[in-house]
Amino acid sequence: MRPSQRVGIKDVARAAGVSIGTVSNVLNRPELVSPPTRAAVMSVIESLGYVRLAGARQLRGNSSSQLLALYGVDVTNPLDAALTAGVERAAEEAGLGVLMCGGGHEPGRMHRDVALLAAHQVRGVVIAACSDAKQAVAACVERGVACVVTGQDLTAVGACSVTVDDRAGGRAAATHLLAQGHRSVVVVAGPGPMMHRRRQGVLEALKETGDGSFCAGELATEGISVGAGRDAGQRLLGVTPRPTAVLCFHDLLALGLMQALHEAGVRVPHDVAVVGYEDLAFASAAVVPLTSVRWPARSLGMRAGRLLVEHTAQAAHEHVHEVLAPELVVRQSTLSGPL
């Protein structure tokens, strides 16, 4: 059956070989259905593209839903929490509410989540930066759900997007260290495309010096955490000669690194200057307040939410990609020049 055709609950029941009541239970009271039967019915729902019009009765006669959805956020992550606040602010301005959908990495989870959002007739979806954002956009486009992506440019696959210029952030941090007199700097970076863009910005700053005196190394980490930063700090202590500055591409990495340096008696910033990235709340409250590149997560969410509202309010809409600027916030962790 083609996706453009309306699939009903009877079609699902027939294809799955179960009763209509069983399909209804899977959708509304899944705990009453055995796991094998539930999985079989969900597989048919996904393959047929069935969309349950959960709000049809309430929304009948309305031109659109009063809900935006936010997909793929982890509210325990400070940046995701700030992004969420921005989306909620944009929704509030438009008299709308926000439905949260955390997402996940289990097989088929993302398609089921998008189907659920479509079933609730959300006006549109803000998709947070995540590894399956491209697939999430494709699923939204397939089901006719408007979407806006944060953190990467996906206009080519059918979505507006809003990102932060991480190359400019990396360049600003490196330029600041150059201005402080540092010529031997180590970068501490985790995996992912944002880290790559920050690294590109550092390299651009080095080329702009033009004198070839800037020496840059890198300590790679497998993840982004205080523990990963401590491990990088331990490895830094073994580097000879020791760099005069460290540029960490996340504040958690910077915090862990500073802990390792402190335990070894290495002073920040007198012996080693440290720069972080994202400017989380603890950056200004650290024992040595941390210089950091502020990543405007709340503004990102607010702009994404406003774009989504604009998109769904217009009959004809052209997808756009917008870029926000980060800001270097200078604090004590870099305010003493190299010895």
C-alpha cells in the first residue's frame, strides 16, 4: 500500500493476522499484549505507514495542531536543557505547547517515534543534533511532518536547519591564546563532526599567524566527560616539553584536565593556560574560572522553534540554513601569559 493512501486499523489487523481489538491494545494499552504479538503488530504498523489520528476528535475543525515536538534531546545534558528552553520559549510566543520525544538507538526506534508524533498530529518537529538526524528528517518528510534540524545543515534532504559556527569558535579560542603569547598548544578533542569543525577553526588561526612559530598537538579522547579529561590531563603530564596552553573542545574535558593538573601541582594558568568550549554553568564557578567559547544553545532552540512556526504557517516555504555565532568568554584560566 502506498504511503499516500490512508491506512486504517482494519488494514493493520488484517496484515498482522490479529483482531482490531489487539491492534488497539498495542497502541493504547501495550502491557496487555504479549511481546511477540506486540512486536509483530508494530512491524506491520511501520511497514504500512499507519498513522493513528490520536487527536482527530479534539482537533477536528482546527486548521493545525497546537503542539510542536522536540526530538532527540537528553534533558540531563545542560546544552540540551538550554536548547529545550529555547524551543519552549518560541512555542510560548506562538501560543503553542511542546511535546518531548527523547529518541533512542534501538533498531526501528526512530521510525516508531516519528510515527507516534505524526499520530498526535504535531504541527512540526525540531530535531536536535543526533547521529540519526538525517534519517529522522527522511521519516518526517515521508509522513508529511514539517521539521527543523539543529546542529547540522540538512536543507538538501528537506528541512530548515540552524547551526552554530564552530569553526569560528575554534578560531576565536586559538586567536586568544596567540594574543596571550602562547606558541605551544595542545588540543583535547572528542569524536564527532562538531569537534572536527572546531579543529578546523584552530588550524585557520594558525595559518593566519603567518610566522610558523605556533606548535600545536592533539590529545584525542574516545568520549566527552570529566573522566576523559582527567585521562587527557595525565597524558599531558608526560609530554616533553610541556605545552603552555591547552584548548579543550568541551568544558567537561577542561574540568577533568584541570583536576589532573592540580593533583600534579601544575598551576592554571601560571604553568598551563586552559580554554574550554560551550561555557556550561560550572565554567564560571570553577576554582579557577574557565575561559570558554559560549555555545548559544538557548538561542539555537529559540530560532529553530520560530523557524518551525514560520514554516508551518506558510503555504509555500523555502528551506533555509541559518548560522549563529559563538562567543569567547575570557576568565582567569588564560589571563596569565606563558612563563
